[in-house]
Amino acid sequence: MRSLTLTVVLGACLIALYGLLMSAPVAVQAQSLPPRPPLPTMTPTPPPPAPPAAEETPTRRRIVALGRITGTIIDLTTNAPMPGVAVRVGNNILVSDANGNYDRSGLLPGTYEVVLAIPADWGTPAQGLISIDLAEDATVVQHLFYHGSNRR
């Protein structure tokens, strides 16, 4: 029992000491801060000038709609469309599909030369070089004819 009394007395002493420590004034010195840098002076930026109207800008680009040249290659000997025949449209060489059709789209407006490019043993073109003036957003259908040989 003696140890219990000693524990209670010791606990009471600790509580009293804690109360004294907490109520005693404590001198706290604040740490000084470095001086604040001066704020930069801001000059307002004027808004950009309004763009000129569309009529006033001669350098403004406009979108150009692309055109197309297409047609069918027909053998006048058989009156049938001919697959696998080469056609030159401008600087492009095309080959007719299984139905004898050729098609070149995505062309800028301008003048294009169209001509059959077939070997001599296949036959003879019925027309020579054809010049086509392709307008913007236009589709020109130009059928091409040749006289096929029996050797093909």
C-alpha cells in the first residue's frame, strides 16, 4: 500500500509542476524576416490593332477546290471497255481498272494533257494528245478510244 501512496503523491507533484510551467510567462522573440523586394511597376500593354477587313488584304489566301479528270478506255475493235491500259494525265501515269475506268482526283485548276500510253502491239490510239482545261471544283469526263490489235 505504501507504493500506491507514493505513486499518488508523485503524480500530484507532477501535475502541480506542469501547471506552474504552463502558467509561467515565456518570452518568445520573433525572428526578423528579410526585407521584401520591391514590386515591379507594370505598364499596361495596349491591345493589338484589329485586323483589316477581308477586302483590304490582297495577300489573304483563299482555299482552292480541287478538280478531277476521269473516263473510260474503250477498244473500238470490240466496243468493250479495256482494263489494264495506261493513261497519262499531266505527269501521272494511271492504269484503267477492271471496268476500263481511269480516275485522277485532287487536281489543281489548270491545263492537263491526257493521252493513252499503250504499247504498239496492243493497238493504235484513235485520238492523239488531248488538252483539258480543268476549272476549280470541276469534273471532266474524257473517254479515250483505241483500235486494239488481235495480238493482245
